[in-house]
Amino acid sequence: MAAAKKTTARGRKQDRARVAGGQNYEVGYESKKTGRSASAVKKAVKKVGKSGKRVEKRLGR
């Protein structure tokens, strides 16, 4: 059997830099991190995109 291919370090780093608005655990994490509501995080993701830095800036962190 072939072993499952692991994500490269670059791929993991890029994934951590993004916020998936449809993933409740990511929205919850960002919500707790910024002290804002989950709906505010989702709105920020829709407005500025998936970039974590832009989302945090939009939320005023």
C-alpha cells in the first residue's frame, strides 16, 4: 500500500494564513482570537477575502 502524501511545509503555512468562512471551527477560532462575533468574522471574510491579515485588520485587531 502506498503511504498518504503529506502536505508540504509551504502548503501548511499558506493554509494557516487564510480563514475559511464556511468552516465553523476556523470562524470560531478567529472569533475568539479577535473578540468579535462569528457573524462579524464571516462578514469580514466576504468583504475582504480569505487572507487572515486582511480579516483581522477589517475586524480592528
